[in-house]
Amino acid sequence: MQEVKEERVFPAQVDKIPEMIEYISACAEKAELHPKQVIHLELAVDEVVANICNYAYQNPPGEVLIHIRSGNGRFQVDFIDEGVPFDPLTLDEPDIKSDLADRKVGGLGIFLVRRFIDEVHYKREETKNILTLVLHAPK
């Protein structure tokens, strides 16, 4: 895996989501992630930034800082916003085996992120939400 260090601030707006995905995908390709991992990453990024754009800020638009680094077999993306505190990893996993009509609405997106990404972490530092996605190089 090639070393990559990038950082960019985006407006937390839904119409900027494709630009954020494209930016992260380009970095992933530069780091030489496997094409299947890039696709999984794109799906996860779409979910993460859509949640930030739609829910993080009470007075939109805010900003999202995307910090990317790779090396030593790891590709890491940090999403940093100053929105309301929210740890998506505390959500209960959806019951995907129950009848569709009986399922609770919501929660499927972060469930898929957890399935597609090797490591997902959240922390709150002062006024910042930091959600981290990590992909490991294939063995």
C-alpha cells in the first residue's frame, strides 16, 4: 500500500457528497487499495457524509474535514465535524431477518458501513465528532 496523506474541508451539504466520494476514491486509488475495497469505501462514505450533511448541524451548512492517511497496510479516513454529539456505533443493529414490514426504520446504513469496512471508530473531542474508517490491505 502506498503512503497517502491528504486533508480537505467540504461544506456539509448533500450536493457536495459526490465530490467528497470522488476525493476519497482518488486517494484510495493512489494508495493502491483493491478495486473491491474502493467500491465498499464509496458506499460507506456515502452513508457517513449523508448523515453528517442531514443531521449534524442544527444551523446548516456546517463543514466536514476529511483527513486521509495510509501506509503500513492501512487506509484510514477521519470524518470530523462540529455538529451535535452523535455516536452512530451506539445504535442497535437492525433485525435483518425479520419481515420487512415489521422492521424499525433506520440503522441499516451504519450496519452496512460496519460490514464493508474493517474498523469503524467514533470519538468526541471537545466540540468535534470524529468518525474513523479503516481498511486493511488484502493479504
